[in-house]
Amino acid sequence: MSEEKDAVDAITAQWFAVRPELDTAPMAVFGRIYRIAKAMGDAMEERYQRFGISRGEFDVVATLRRSGAPYTLSPRQLSATLMLTTGGMTGRLDKLEKAGLLCRKPDPHDRRGLQVTITDRGLELVDEAVTAGLEVQRAALTGLSDEEVAQLTGLLRKLLAGI
Amino acid sequence: MSEEKDAVDAITAQWFAVRPELDTAPMAVFGRIYRIAKAMGDAMEERYQRFGISRGEFDVVATLRRSGAPYTLSPRQLSATLMLTTGGMTGRLDKLEKAGLLCRKPDPHDRRGLQVTITDRGLELVDEAVTAGLEVQRAALTGLSDEEVAQLTGLLRKLLAGI
DNA sequence: CATAAGTAGCTTAGCGGTAAGCTATTTATC
DNA sequence: GATAAATAGCTTACCGCTAAGCTACTTATG
């Protein structure tokens, strides 16, 4: 029934030893969220590396892919979606364009703007990469039943909504 | 009963539209975990800024604080605990020492090593900062009942254990 | 005891991000 | 229609991290 103690339990226990009046319940939640995010982020980074792209670069082509045909968005739309500054976006687009996974074309309706589109090669790569990435995530969830995953999803949605 | 749709729901719906055969359940979990980690990380960063330190620097003095008297650890122990390279640790210690929140002394038992200790000022600051940080986290959890927080903690512990 | 291997902490180069500032272009206002 | 304000994307300076290499010192091995 009871779960194993983990590193976060050890940290909350340490805090209780030196500051027993603190309510450590929040750090039991967020401490684990930070650790899961970091560990999974590293794992995803490693997996995408096999496709020659970083996790951030994957996010760009994946955003274009899931936007549907004609797989075209502006740098502005991409940087807004990915919560990235335009400077950061420029760098990612430079790399992906150089790798032949997408191309930048002038926006015919706004001469300030660009249209970013996935190439055929980019489309093929992102379709493989998203499948591979989901497999890594799915494997990380094997310890939980389908019902627990659904429960966790609901609690996380509720938590995220309140932030 | 049913929760509001959020940005992650929109993303999974987009994927379903273009790749209906994908099982998007994992990204419903990890997508939210990434977003919560980022949003809370930013919020904590902002809160600690009021104490003149970054989140990473807080983690250093907090680790020393919760280690208990005499609040002394080696740079090696700190970088291992914080999952940081020694190079990164050097930088954080430089800043904190310069700010007068900790001091480095030679390890009397090992002339390669150092002993890092919180100063009185550092101790005072970290005790205020940890309280303030917990308050930010507690506020983020107000949408969840105590039972839900406990449930979420258990599910996250289980998930983290399997990664 | 000599020496090889391992360890502690620091330095440097490089990477990917932000913030701020730039030019070119579009939109709103008079 | 002139002009002020807003917007798109890029560039630059900087920041914090990692990876790799360094010196100083300690531990293990013959």
C-alpha cells in the first residue's frame, strides 16, 4: 500500500527536522514536478538527438506539423506558441532551415513577415520523431494504471488552471 | 464535473486531427507537467528576486539550511545534490559569497576540498525566503482540496519512481 | 616508498536562451 | 495624404549552464 520513500520525501523530512512549523505539502508536489520535468526533458532531448534535432527544434517542427496542411506559420506565431522570444526563434529557425527541415518564404500579404513551412523531409522526420517521443513518455507511465493516468491528468489540469 | 479545456487539451486535439492513430494520453500528462514546472519556476524566480537572489542561488543556501547545524557542505556535495556541474556550482558560490550569504573555508581534513557555510545573514535570508517560496506554492494549490493534493502527491511519487 | 589512478575545485569555450535595440513595413489618426 | 504608433523579424550583449581540460592533492597498488 504505502509507496517507497524518495529523494523528495528526504528533503521534506530534512526541512521538518530544522523548521517543524513549515507546511511542506507544497514542496512535495512541486519538488516532484520539477524533477519529473527535468528527467523527462533530458530523456526526450536524448531521443530526439537520434533524429539530429534538439528538443526545442522538435517543438518548432511539431508545432508546424500539428497545425495541419499547409504546415505554415509565421515566426511570430511560432514564438508566441512556444513562449519564446523572437531572438530565440530566429536561432531555432536558422538551424532547422540549414538542416533542410523547413524553409522561410516572404509573406505575400505583409512584407514585414515571413511564412515558415515544413519541407517534405521535415514532415517525414517529425512524424517519426513524435511517435518515438510518445513512446518514451508512454514507457515512463508504465508504473501507473490507465485509471491512475486519467486521475493524474485531471489533477494536473486543475492545478495548471489555477496558476 | 468536467474540467475546462486548456491549452494542452487544444494541442492533443490538434494532434488527433492530423494523426488520429497516436495515443496522446502521455502528452496530456507531461505537457502539463512541463507547463506547471515552467510557470512555477518563473513565479519562484520572481519571488526570490525580492531577496536579491536567483532561484538557483536559493537552492544552494536552502540545501545548506536544511542540512542542519553547522550548515556546512562541500561544493562537491552541493553540486551532487543540486544535479549541477562543478563549473556551475563555482559560479553560484562566487555570487553568494560576494553577496555575503555564505563563505568558503579550506577543508581541514582534505586540502583539495572546501567547506561552504552559511553566514548569519544568509541564514536569516534563507529562512525568510523559504517561507515566502512555500507561500507562492501553497497559493498555487488553492484550487485543490487537501485530499486532492495528497492524491496528486502520491501519483507524482509513483510516476517519479518509474523514471 | 614510489607511482599510478582517482578526486576536488576552477577555468575556458561553446550553446541556447533573454532583453533591448534596430530597420522595414503596416495600421491608425488627424 | 502625412505622420505617429504599432508590429515583424533580426542583431547584439549578456547570462547561466555544460563539457572538457587544468592543477593540486589524496588514495590505492606494487
